[in-house]
Amino acid sequence: MSSAPATIPPPPLEGSARIWGTVALSAATFMNVLDSSIANVSLPAIAGDLGVSATQGTWVITSFAVANAIAVPLTGFLTQRFGQVRLFMASIILFVITSWMCGLAPNMTTLIAFRALQGFVAGPMIPLSQTLLLSSYPRAKAGLAMALWSMTTLVAPVMGPLLGGWITDNISWPWIFYINIPVGILAALITWGIYRDRESVTRKVPIDAIGLALLVLWVGSLQLMLDKGKELDWFHSAEIIALSVTSVVGFAFFLVWELTDKHPVVDLSLFKRRNFWTGAVATAVAYGLFFGNIVLLPLWLQQHMGYTATQAGMAMAPVGLLAIVLSPMVGMTVGKVDPRRYATFSFLVFALVLWMRAGFNTQADFTTIMIPTVVQGIAMAFFFIPLVTITLSGLSPDRIPAASGLSNFLRITGGAIGTSVTTTLWENRATLHHAQLVESVNLGNGAATSAISGLGASGFSADQVLAQLNRMVDQQAFMLATSDIFYASAVLFIMLIPLVWLARPQRGAAGADAAAGAH
């Protein structure tokens, strides 16, 4: 991510230095991505301990997401000002400090402020971790380096709820933040020891203050709208309408300014390249579908299948098994195989997994639920690496930092949109199915009268019988709604395949160059 393309980059690392560098950078990435989802299952405990409602507790997630989404596109600009290694080290150290502050927060207001700060300082860490990782490997092994990085990026969101649930159930919620401290310190020490003499060239670039302010305005409004929309009943709320108008108007001014400014904070001219926009859009939409379903499955298991947070996490955990095994193979062969074929295969397997889940019912046991999760690991291995290769193919080295920041921003935003849309549609479909099922609960329905008689004979009062029936109807309504979401997601994955084939990725050495510049 040097600002001086003519400068000779440092040679690849060798032996133990490369191994330790890979471990340190992967640990930092894993810690960062894990933190975006680890607090999800701990929200009830956090809200209860700090004496606020569960609704207010969701700001612990929202504040991190908003600040992180704003910071990621700024990575290229900040790297040119301060250098890759210095910026990465600062990001890790500040992340450790803010994690410690989050754990010590005495009230919800303070915790939200520290989480926002934590999200902002975390922004450059993910793209820079891969930049440094790729500089550690020879060009011929760029795909392997990218495979190692992608494993942490895809497995961490799944492990977050599992680890967060276990820590909350067995220790206490502040430890979901404290565990970052030893990991971050170790990663920082190893990184500094190996990379301190491999700093990139820096230069003073003008600060696009207006562009930055507009970016903060529209991205912040968009993220707040997505995170609070379901809670506030979307456009029935004046607050959501105000946020959406602010986001749209801010985005329009941002587009005009960035396309005409000499030193834009975000290089929007990248969208003139077909490979970039097809790859970036396919990645964002696919990641949104993937992330939305990652949120939905444990939510359904905990709320309507009687799973604890730890059990729901265990049902999701095997997704990393095949991803870890297959990712290195994909990384080593992506320069020889058309990446569009790999991406197509990934989307087909994702669709198969979601179709399998759409066949679940309320009698599904742990093994039945886990089998599609194991198969999903195959799709994950073939997902990230080919799409990043397509997105960055054909770009000159000096444009890769901007392309990386912008594609990462679209991916993060896609995840936020996917989560909001999935959970909203899930509840809306459940309401519809509930109304339809209730129509069948009448004296003319033999199954209904039999259930009412059985409950009455068990000693339940009339009100208790109705409450039990309503609970059963609720469970079935949400089961049907879950199946609807899985079916729709499977269809959307199939529909994404033609988009990938609009790209014309370069093969051979050019493909390796694209892989080497990823993120």
C-alpha cells in the first residue's frame, strides 16, 4: 500500500519469521472479526447488569458497526500518511486499550462510547493485516496467503456467538472484551519484531475534509437506520424516515463531491471497471445473504427450539472444518483455474445448504441441524478468494489500496443490510403465518379440539390452554418463516451466478498480481 509505486518492496519473509508473522497477523484479524459478533449473545446479560432495557443494549452492537463502517474506507488515506506497519500497530494497541475500557465501563453510555471508539480504531486492522501477510509471501504463494487470511475472516463470525455464549454463561460478560488484551499484546509484539523494518513509504496527502464529513454523515445515518429500523417499525417511525432522508441526501452530495474533487477520500472511479463492480457487488450481496443467515439460525434455535447460547454456537461451529481444509487448496489453484468457476461452485453449495435448512421442522435434532453447517464449509472455502481475485484483477498496484478499502466497505455494509432485512422479514413472515395458523384453531378442527381437550385434562385452566396453544402456534409460525428465508436466500444465491460471469478476470500472472494486492 505504498504511495510510491517505484519503491522496491521488501523481500518475502522466510522460515520461522514467515510462520510467526502469519500467526500474529491472523490472530489480530481473528480478534477483530470475532469482536463484531461476540457481544450478540451477551446483550441480555450486559443490559441486565448495567440496568438498561434490552433495546438500549443493542447500541453495543450498533455503535461498533457504525464506527467500523466509517473507518474502513479511510485505510488507504491513513496508510499513505502514517505507513502500513505504524498504522497497523496503532490499530492493535488502541484496540486492546478500548477493549479493556469496554470491560471496565460502569454504565451503558460509557460502554457505547468505548465500543464506538473500538470500532473506529479497528477499521484499518483487517485490510492491513492481509496487506502485510501478502508481503510476507512470494508472489507465487499469494493465493495461499489469501487463503490463510480468509479462513479467519469467515470462521470468526461463527465462533463469536459460541465463545461469547460460553464466556457469558460461565464467567461474566466483561471477559468477552478482556480476552482481546493478551491476544492483542502478543500479536503486537510479534508484528513489531518482524515487520518494524518493512515500513511502507509515506507522504502528505491533502485531507478531503468535506468528503470525509459527508462519508461520516451518510454512512452513519445508513448504519443507524439499518440497526434501529426493525426496533422502530421502519418507516412508521419519524426517526427512521429522518435517517433515511439524511443518508440518501448525504450520499448524493458525497457522490458529486468525490467525483469532482482532485483528492477524493474514496476513489469512486473504480466503478468504471467491470471486474471491480461485478466482483464487489457479488461479494457484498453474497456476504449479506451469508451473514443474515448466520444471525438467523442461532436466533431461531435459541428463541424457538430451546437451545442455550452455547448450544446454538456449537451447532454453528463445524462450519470451519472443511473451510480450513479446503481454503489452502483454493488459494494455491486460483491462479490456474477461472475464479468465476470457483465462485459459481461456492454459490451453488450455499444454495444447496440453504435448501437443506429449508426442510427443517420443529422436530429437527442436533445432528440434522449440524449437517448443512458442515457442508457450508465447502462453500466458504470457495467464496472469498475467487471473488477478491475477480474484484482486483487488472488494477495497477497504486489503485489497490483504494479498491481494497471500498470493496471491504461494501462487504461490511452488505452484512449490515443482510442482517436487518433477514430479521425483519423473518418476523413479518412469522406474523403472517401465525395469523393463517390461528384461523385453523376452531371447534371444527379435530386436531385443535383434541389438543384443547388434552391440555384441559392435564389440569390447565382455560387461559392456560389458550396460552399453550398460542405458544405452539408461535413456534410453528417462526419455523415456517425460517424456512421461507432459507428458500429465498437459496434462490438469490442462484440468481447471483450470472453477475459473476459478467466479469472478465485476467489469468496467469495477472491473476496472481490481483491476489497479491487483495485488501
